[in-house]
Amino acid sequence: MTYNYEEGLYINGSWAKGVSTIENINPSDISDNIGNIAQASIEQVQEAIIAARIAQPLWEKTPLEQKLNALQKIGDELIQRCEELGELLAREEGKSKAEGKGEIYRSGQFFQYYAAEVLRQIGENAASVRPGIDIEVTRESVGVVGIISPWNFPTATAAWKIAPALAFGNAVIWKPANLTPASAVALTEIISRSGIPAGTFNLVLGSGATVGDALINSKDINAISFTGSVETGRKIAIATSANFVKCQLEMGSKNSLIVASDADLSIAVEAAIGGSFSGTGQKCTASSRLIVLEDIHDEFVAALVKRMAELKVGHYLEEGIFMGPVSDKAQFDSNFKWIERTKELGGKLAFGGEKLSLEKEGYYMSPTLFVDTKNDWDVNQEEVFAPMACVIKVQDLDEAIKTANDTRFGLTAGIITSSLKTASIFKKSAQSGCVMVNLPTAGTDYHVPFGGRKQSSFGPREQGSYAKEFYTVVKTAYQRPY
Ligand code: NAD
């Protein structure tokens, strides 16, 4: 399917041009411009907000099965077209075709899950302390929701917000990242045919500084759900609290994977490979710190380096690649600054650290591993967002857990161990929203809550039935029957 990206805004049920366009460059081949993408004006953002305000009460009152059918239709189509749409996503984001396909499939599952959730809106009754009075506790839609999403999982992060927002009767204004607008147009095109009324769902493409800023400062929006960096998240928390707008922020992290002395070496190596380098390391759940017990350190590093040498980096369409390119030039340049910085600090480069020249010109780099690093170095405290991991050697489990928790972030944390006791101690003491035992730090299910602690998350959890905390408001009704 081809799209008219120059008319890529979707406001009040119609496609529209913006006030300008930007190019959408394929990071696997920078001579390939995927399209010239419409950029919305502030006035167009206001139009979308007005349309959403009008449509929302009608959508909230729409019969449940009609809502369910719309969400089911979107989910089914995403799954049916995951090959084609996954390729488009990979072309603009840089992940492999297989990863792109997996992301679209998972996005379809989010819509299917929340289609069913439409029927699970069950309230509670309570007895009153005053005789003869009935109490009902029910949930209603929060209203108009602004959704601001990142480029690294452009369709999945949006799907896990849009699907529950619509399921619980809200109207949506979606602002995706400007690096990945084509996937946003493709998802919107599917939503536009799902049967939801005009104005219920709107797409406004543009930069964070213009379109994003207009959304987060609006007094006519009831809630903002955001996934992205801590820096942007902080701006959103400040702007929304000034207007008492509800907000939910999922942000960066600095996840750790502990390799305990009794770890199965092959499980440890595969968890480190998957957690640190899949998605070109551009995952909020990536294991960028590998905390390794002294007595298994040398053996683990040798086995990991051997496995890293087998990882194929290439163009998103090439069969058998493990890693595509970095998403854009700014991220690519930043990665090499971090590599130089880690060398300056005294880290020893154990593998990679190179720019790669392949047949097509793109932002290719090798997976990179540093050893002999310290947890208090900035490279181990700041989110780098690169296919790069730093090994930190520790003496015992106690030091490993203290090191893992010694961060301002707390999204995921993992341990590789064959001891039930060690696993139990770790699960209880890790200060993160998700903990993994004998699994990579990246990779979660879609029907259970997802989110972090400390500066990784702010506000109610996302996903599963927990999403209703954010997308609904509670009403307590008292009634004296006649
Ligand atoms: P980013 O913060 O730069 O941008 C995210 C979104 O916010 C984009 O749509 C952007 O245009 C918008 N934005 C930027 N400035 C804005 C402003 N002033 N007002 C309103 N909107 C604004 O993040 P990114 O580079 O797109 O994504 C990478 C980050 O996302 C990483 O930190 C990563 O860890 C995080 N992330 C977190 C999760 C999670 O669930 N915790 C998942 C994926 C990515």
C-alpha cells in the first residue's frame, strides 16, 4: 500500500496537508527518502483538540460491541499485514525486518486485548454507613487524551496507549516522533477505516517543540500519556501540572543484568546478547550494565565476545541480520562520543566500537563491549541508547545488588543464576518495575502491567487491566431509593 505523506495529518475524520514537510530518511540507506512528511501548525493542533472534545462524549456513549468491533478490526488488520507494515517500520527506524514484523504483530495484540477489555468495565457496590442509601462506584472516560510517543518502538508504544484510550471511551490526539512518521500514517489509515466516529482519533505530525508543546500546554486536554526521554518527561510533568492535567510518563533507564557465580554461561551470554544489542540497543529495557561476579567474569566476557563476533549487522532487508543501523545521525554521533568518553575514563574496549561501511551508506556500527568499568562513571549512570554494554566486576551478590540499584533509574533489572535462593533475594531487592530471572532485561508480555520506578516512570502503570487507572476516572454515586 502507498501513502500520501504530504497529506499525512488526520484531523476530524479527514486527511490534511500541514504547513511544511520534512524528509523521512532511511537509516539503512541515507539516499532513500521514504517521503516528504506533513508538519502540523499550532492551529491544526487546536482544530484536532476541538474535534476531539466534540467527538468524545459521543464515542463514550457508543454501544460497547461497536467499540469492541472497531478495536478488534484494527488489531486483526495489523496482524494480517504485519509483514508489509513491519517492513515500512524497519525502513524508517532501522531495526531488522524481522523485528519490525514482530513489533506490528505485537501492536495488533494490544488492540485485540483492549477490544476484549471493552466488556470488562464492571463497577462495585458498597453498603452505606447511613441506612437506606445505596452506593455505586463506577469508572468513566477521562476525556480527551494526548498521546506522545518515541521513535524506537513507533507502533508498539503508540498501540499500548491508543488501544486502552479508545477502549475506555476517550478521544485521542496522537503525536508520534518525527523520525518515524510513516508507521504512524499507516496505523492511522487502519484506524480511519475501523468505524470510529470522526474526531475520535486524530494524528498531528510535527516536532516536539511545536506540536508537542501545543499539546502539553493545552487546558482543553484531560490527560497526556508520554513515552520518551527523561528530559522531555520532566517538561511534560511541569506543563501538565500547571493545568491540573493528568499525566503518565514512561522514560529512560539504565538497566542491569547480574551474572551470578552459579549462572549457566550459555543462558547468561544469550541474555546479554538479546538484552544489550537487539533493536540496536535502542530499547528503554536494554541491559547497558552487565554486573558480573568476579569468579565467573573472565569466562563470561570471553564467551560473550566470541558470540558478539558472530552477530551480523546490515541493511534492514538483508536476511539473517541481528542488528540494523542506528536510527539517525544525531544518535550515531552521540554513540561514538560515549565510546570515546568511556575510553578516556579508562574502560577497556573488549569488542566493537567501530563505524561500519556497508554496501549502502547508513548509520552502521558494531556491537560494542567495554570491560573494567565503574558504576559511578557517567557512561554507567546516563542513558546511552546504543548497542553498547559496560561490564562492572563485583565480588559478591550483595555488591552486585547494591550496584544494580545504584542508579536514578528503575525500569527493568535481571539476574542469571541457577539458585532459587539467589533469584528470590534478587526479586525482592531489585528497585525496578520489572525483574527478570534467567531472561534478558528486554522483552515483556502485553497483558500485565509495564512500568518502572524512580526516574524511569511517573504516574499509573501502562498495559493490561492496570491501564484503566490512567484512562478512566472514578465516580462514587449515592442514592436513596424511593
Ligand atoms: P524524546 O523525549 O526525544 O521524544 C519522545 C516524544 O516526545 C517525541 O514524539 C518528541 O517529538 C516529543 N517531544 C520532544 N520534546 C517535546 C516537548 N517539549 N513537548 C512535547 N513533546 C515533546 O525521546 P525519543 O528520543 O523519541 O525516544 C527515546 C527515549 O524514549 C529513550 O529515553 C527511551 O528510554 C525512552 N523510551 C521509554 C520507554 C518506556 O516504556 N519506559 C519505551 C520506549 C522508549
